[in-house]
Amino acid sequence: HGLDADSTVLDLARGKLGEQVVFAKGFAHEMPFSSASMDIVTSSLFFHHLTTNQKRKALTEIRRLLRSRGTLHVADWGKPSSLLMRSLFLVIQLLDGFDTTQDSVTGLLPQLMADAGFVDVSCTSSFSTVFGTIRLFKCTAP
């Protein structure tokens, strides 16, 4: 399954993947899927677009979708690994807004995952890029 709120993005994805994936139009805080219907949820470079409250709602909704022992995998901007990475991330903040990206700078996402009821929250890897630090997170639904 795939989800996006933008019809154009969904059309592009359908064009690339055909019928391999069932796509739905919707928002992260109210997904059109049944409770406990997923084993794995992935998110790539999405959470830094949300306010803290929106992040909380999206994580609660993802928790609803996951079966017991299901996993959430997130790749997104995370707490900078150095002063250089912090400086480079200012470009992203100027483009995407400080309100939504400040949680990335402070490294708040793992705590928000735990607050939403996830367990075994961890940063499994991180990468330095020309715009800052990308972190890979994994957590499990109890």
C-alpha cells in the first residue's frame, strides 16, 4: 500500500509501479486503512514537514495501523552529527520552515515515537549529506 495526499504524486507512483502497489489518497493523521492491518510502515523524508502536534497525530495513526510486533521504519533529517551538519541543515530549515524542522535539530522524533506507544525505539544508522544528517529510525508496536 502507498499513501499520499497529492493526486499528482499518486499518479506518478502508479505510473512507475503499476498494480504492484495499491495507492490511497489521504493524510498521515487519518489514513484510510483498517486498524492492525499492517506489518511494516515506512516513511522517507516526511516527518520534518510536520509540526510537533502533527507528528504526534501521524505516529498515533501509524501505531493504530500496525499489528502487534509490527515495525515502523523512518528515514528523515535528525539531530545533526556535527556543527558542520547543523550549519548545512539551515538550508533545509529555510526551505521547509523552522517550525516543522526544529524537532529534527533537537532529535525529538524518537521521544515522540515512544510517546505514541512504540517500543524498542532506536536510531539504526545515520548519514552525513550536503544538507545535514539523515537518521534511520526503527521502532516496534507492542
